Amino acid sequence: MCNKSILVCIVWFVSYVTLLLGTKGVVALKEINYVHFIGIGGAGMSGLAKILIQTGTKVSGSDLSNSKYVERLTQMGAQIKIGHQEDNVPDICDLVVVSTAIPETNPEIRRSKDRNIRIIKRGKLLGELMKLQRGIAVAGAHGKTTTSSMIALVLEDAGYDPTIVVGGEVFNLCSNAKLGYGEYLVAEADESDGSFLELFPEIALVTNIEDDHLDHYGSMENIISSFQQFINQVPEGGTIFLGIDNEIVKRIKVPKGRNIKYYGLQENDSYVAKNIVFKATGSISDIYYENKFLGSLELTVAGKHNIINAMGALGVAMEVGISFEEASLVLKQFRGVERRFQLLGDQNNVKVVDDYAHHPTEIKATLEAARQSHEGRVVVVFQPHRYSRTKQLYQEFGNSFSDADLVIITDIYAAGEKAIPGISGELIYLEAKKSFPNKQVVYKEYNKLSDYLRKKTKSGDLILTLGAGDIWKKGKELVNNLGE
């Protein structure tokens, strides 16, 4: 850890970041003192903006809508405008950071180019920050937010004071990011746009690999190749953790000179969970490392998938020197991440839970966790996310609701995509009806969901709102309606 005073640490941090962000090399400290974020309200962007503010860097930004992240950054001193306009870019700005959701036609990007301001992607900034500390990066199609949050929480509780950048609100930390003055930086590595290839972590963890984000990669082979490159970027002497239960992860070749650890429910030569007992409030399992019993792991977050996530976090914690006993005690207190099986309310004997699940594998895992923790009827309300993903995976989506009693499909959340002719949520609805002829499967337009849910909800129900869009709003509306 940093053994200097906090003031010295801050100066050191700012100076080093400034050097790293120079155009094609080193620049003077005075040249980087004002950073503008286009799309500052996103989980990843807001986290990086927060860290820069904490170093003393002046920050401004813009976003299409207000949010709690925007409000927090504003309270910290960031100058943020709602909407994208050329004059949002400050005259004294030295660097512009953009999210991949921002098109090249954005007026603020055009303005920045006209003024020859350096523009970098969010992933590049995270990669440069990681060079400052010892990087721990968690990648994968599913579970990376939860796993990176678990790792961050364990290191924080153990006094390691890590810098943290994850893609969701960690309830235990009441934040998605913080500047730390210890040795490590814990980051969620986003593969959706290939930006995780900007990271060169000392410890890398891959939860799983799936056929997601094909709109970016084009083929499964390209996805696997990118994960292989990510693993290859771990320096010699570094450590790689791989989720052994995923068949595609098994195809990753570990480069020479790296330490390799596996984890999962399948028998392997590293970490494995056995004797799992599911409870209404979580689970208890026995954890073994190299066939030696480490102890019992108790979790208060539901689902088999979270046991696997916790094992990955345990492995990383023990790799940096934290004991199993200490790490498992912290993980028992882990309350989850926003929009990851988040309880929105419990009214009139009806529980409403929201989850970010937007891929067939995630839906299956979430519904399995719901079934394991709930004895009554399980009702799922699914909002597809993106036209391209729906086009590629509508059949798999339709087959993913086996653990639900009532399935409600609604309109696609576009996430900025243009509509594709013939592609709608009804494709998934028709596939689900065909796959589950004995289940009640319905299609409801988004603006008619509230009335329908109010009429169909019964005492003893568990209502799940699933999707990466704004379906959570309907869950909150239902909680309010039930309360009335």
C-alpha cells in the first residue's frame, strides 16, 4: 500500500495520470487539468469521472438525461449539462472521454475535433488508470459486475484501500467507484465493445464466455479470440482465474509463465463448491481448494451463479493474501449490486425483484435462483434489450423461461439502435409459447404493463422484472400500486 500521507498520494496520483494521458507520450502536468465526459451518466463513465474528481482534476460532462450518477457528480463539483450541444465542451478542456454509445456525429465530438482536443474512449482511460496500480480485472459475459464488486468489498474490508471501478451500485459501498491509495485497482472489464483489451491486469478473472454482443464481434470466433488476447495481456508472473463450468472458457489457452486457477462447481484442481444447500435468503456450501477443505461459505444473495461468483472472489482475495476466514465473513455480508436480483419491495405478500438479466443464460440463472428461494408462483416480465440481440437470440430467449409460471414479454428497449424490420418482442413471445405450451405466456405493450400486472398479481407471487433497459420502472410502479 501507499505509505505516504494522503496529500502526497493525491499529488502522485494526479501527476502520474497526467503523464499517462499525454498525446503519444509524456506531457507537462499543466496540460491535463480539465476533462470532459460525453455520456457521463453511464455506470462506467460516472465511475471514472468520480475518480478524476477525487484526484483534484476538474470535470465537466453531458448526458441525455438526469440520473443519480449525474446528481452525485454535480454535488462533487462537476459541471454537467443535460443534452448534447457543441458549447457543452469547455474552452479550457484538455481531454474528452466518450462512451462507445456516442456516435461520431455527436456535436460535442465534432466540436472537440475542430478544436484538436484529444478524444479517448472510456476503456482507454480505465486502462491508463490501471497502469498506476496493480490491476485486478474481471471479464465475462455474465457475473462480472457481481464478482468484481465482491472482490472490491473484500479488499476494502481487509484494509487494502483499493481503487474501485465497477459497472453497478454496490450496496455495501453505496457507490460504483472510489479512489483508493492502496496497491490494487479492481475493475470490471467490459467486453461488449472490446474495451477490455485496453487493460493489462496483474490478476485477470474470466467468469464465462457467451455468444453476446455479436453486433460488435460478428462471430463467436472473434469473441473467443478477444478473450484469448485479454488473457495473453496478463504479464508473466501474473495470475489467471477461469470459470471451469463454462465450456467455452475451457477452450482458452493459458500463456506460459502465468499462474492458472480454476473455480466452479465441477471438479477441478483449484476451487470447487460442494454440498450446496439453498435457503430462502441465500445458500451455504463447502469450499475446497486443491482437494483440501477450506470451510463453509454462507451467502445472503440467491442462486447457484452467485456461489460461483463468490468462489472467484475468494480465489482472488486469497491470491493477494487475505485468509479464507476473513474473505468468507465479508462475503456473507455482501448485499448485492443494484439491478442484480434486487428486491424492490415486499407488499401484501408479494415480492417484486428486479434484475439486469438480458441474455438467455442470465435469464435462466435468475429464474433458477428465484425458484430455489421462493415457494409460490414466479412471474417474469421480460423486456428485450436491443434489436440486434433479439434478432440473433430470439429462439434462445424463448427457451429460457422454464422456471417461470407466468411469462410476460414486452417491447424491445432499443438502447439507441435503429429498429430492424420484422424484429420485435413478439418473436420471443411466439417462441416461448411454442416452447412452453402448458405455461401462460402473454405479450403486453410496455405502456399497458402496469394495469395488467395490477390485475394479474396474486398473494404469494414473486414478480421478476428482467432486462437491461427501463423495465425496473414497472417493478417500482407495481410496488407503489400494491402499497396503495
